[in-house]
Amino acid sequence: MDEKKEKAKKQVPLRLSASLYNELAAWAEDEFRSVNGQIEYLLTECVRQRRKKSD
């Protein structure tokens, strides 16, 4: 059951400027992702890089 909890997605309200949203939307489209998927991908990559620096 703990594994299910870890895989469950949390909903987070997020406010972005229109210009930032448009940039993310264009980038997401280039990479065949949704805007939400692109944001999640970028955040995951940032966390991964931060962990590498800590090691």
C-alpha cells in the first residue's frame, strides 16, 4: 500500500504568467507532451540534477 501512495499524484494549484505558460505550451508541443507533463518533466529533471550535486 505504501507503494501506491508514492505513485499517487498530488494536485497543486499553480499560477503562471500568460507569457510563461505560452512558452511552456510551445515547448511541450515540440516534445509531444501536455503542459502538465512538461512541467512535471522539468521539475523532475531539476530535482535529479540537485541530487547529483549533493552526492
